[in-house]
Amino acid sequence: MNETREAPNAGSQLKLVLVLGVLVALGPLSIDMYLPALPDITRELSTTESTIQLTLTGTVLGLGLGQLIAGPLSDAMGRRIPLVAGSAIHVLASLLCLVAPSVELLSAARVLQGLGASAGAVLALAVVRDLYTDRGAAKLLSKLILVMGVSPVLAPTLGSALLAWTHWRGVFVALAVIGLASGVAAALALPETLPPARRQPFRFRATMRSYRSLFTDRSFVGLVLVAGFAMAGLFAFVSGGSFVFQQQYGLDQQQFGLMFGASAVWLIAATQVNARLMNRFEPHQVLMVASVAAAVSAAVLLVTALTGFGGMFGVAVPVWVVLFFAGLILPNAPAVALDAHGDNAGTAASLLGAVQFGVGAAVSPVVGLLGNNAVAMATVMFGGLVASGLVLWLIARPWRGRVAEPVELADARVPVAVD
């Protein structure tokens, strides 16, 4: 029989959001903190822009693949042990990046770094699903993404500050320290949210059956793709932004850090608007409107990039609008997708995260192959967000077959293991 207790009070929920935020932020920090140094790394390691972007692809690929492992493991052994182990792997990988003598070894270490960070990326979602459903989950995810959103705001700026007085390899020392901090937070401050009675022994065949059952859920698969294509639009900006704004528009490393931070503010703002929208609307309703608005905004971005209208701000302003609506898509698609899969939330969240970051890994080098300019970045962002909207409206169709449930029940059902 599952033990339950009342929903966490405001203070406990804030602590939970902060701890999960540190764990989730590890991935974005690993991706973004070294972005201002990409041109310098390209020159020092005597490689090409598209090749150096593979170091970004490696991290995103590791984040995706690692989640396929971390999710089922957490369903079997609880959430905390995989989180601590993942942080330890991240620290080791960061130290390997520090001493990597070539782009090939740096790329391999970045894959390992992504594998380590993947535990926090997926298990934060599983913890939220352990505690909440539907609107309650969407609200907490919005708060969590606020904390997570601070990381892309601070990451390039922090990276730029580090580069002002140290070599680009010093960025990986900072990432090792952050990874260590996340492991300590998971070990000491995060309660175990999956009671032993709800755990499922890890067996390969059983895990494959779980994945197979998820793939038979048309709405779930559609929502996973919605989140994945939306993430593709976001990663097109992440992978191409440093080259677009530094090389095409002439910003230095510090100015780019500020520009990237200004862009991420809109993503954060959207998550806070979303938390308020959950008081009046269902997550799938917000998702439907945001998908259309994001595609339209991306179309405007593509037009301004092709015509050169407005110069740098003709690109930057539509990017900010796109990021705002992406900030409405990213918390609601997982909340709706996971709502019907509470019994295997870790496995479901791992598939969701793997597709998100897998698509991101595939997209990262595409911007470079298309030329690392504003048109290339806008083209990939437009393609990703249009695909996201089409999948939502034609395949996922989350408004069908949903039974409304009282908000009080969704917010109050909080099964938590007693330590």
C-alpha cells in the first residue's frame, strides 16, 4: 500500500524547486557555458566551425542517450542514487575536457559529460510526476524551468567572464565544481519520491515492453515529438547564435553573453506566465495556442533573416518572441505526455528527454552545414517549430479523449516515500 502525505507547503516546494533546478541546470550549463569560446576553440584546435559544433552535438547526444538508461534505473532503484551517480560521471568528464588535446577527444569527453548530466535532466521530470499530475505538474514544471532558465541566462555571461581572465579550458573546471555541487544537493537535500512499493525491478525485457507500450500510445508519441521539434528550434539558436552574433554582427564575447542572456529572459518570462495560465486553462489548451504562435513567430524570423530587415535586432527580436512561445510549449508538452503514465514515469520521462535531446543533437551541426549565419539559424528554427505544430495538431491531438479532473485532486495527490 502506497504511503502518502499532504502536498508540500510553500517553503518545502521552494526547496524542491531549487534542488531540482540545480540538477536540471547541469545540462544547459554544460551546453551553454563554453559557447562564447567556440571561435577560439576552433582556432586553437585547428578545426572547422562545423566540426567544433560536434562538441556541442556530443553533449546533447549524451544527454539523450543517458536518459534512456537513467529513467528505467530510477524506476527500479529510486531517484536519488542515479542522480548522485550521474553527477559523479559529469565531474569526471569535465576534468577530461580540461586536458583534451584534440577536437576528437574533446568531443568524446563531451558525450560522457552529457551522459552524466542526463540523470538530472530526466529524473527531475520523474520526481515532478511522482508528486503531481496535470495542472499541478505543469505549475511545478513552470517554476522548475524558471530555475533552469537562469542557467542559460548566466552560462554564456559566466563563460565570458571566465574567459576574460582564464583559458577556455577553465570553463570546464567551473563545470566540474557545479557537477560536484549538484551531486551533493541530490544526496543531502532531495527526498526520495518513489516508494519501494512502487518500484519496478530493472529487467531488460520488461524495460523494452515499457518502451513498446509507450510507443503504442499515439498521443504520448505525438507529444514527445512536439517537445523534440520545439527543442530543435531552441538548439538551432544555441548552436548557431555564437557565430551569428559574433561573426556576422560583430559582437565580442562579453557582448554576446549579454545578448544570449537577454534572449533567455524571454524563455523564463514565458514559464512564469504559464504558471498563471494554469489557474485558468488546461495545459493542452495553452500548448495548442503556443504552437501556432511559435510557428508564426519563426516565419517572421525567417523573413527578416532573408531580407536583412532591421539588421541584428531584426533577427534578435523575432528570436525573443520565438523563445517566449517555446517557453510555453516546453513545460506543457511533458506535463500532458506524462499525465497518463504515472506508473512508469521514469521510463516515460527518459523517452521524452532522449527524443528532445536526440533531436537537438541532430540539429546542432545542421546550422553549421548551412553556413552558420542568420538565415541558416532561422531556417532550422522555422522548420523545427512548424514540425512541432503539425505533429501536435495532426498526430498528438491531446484535446481528444481527455476527462477533466478537479484541480484539487491533481494538486493534492502526492505519494512520497517515507525515509
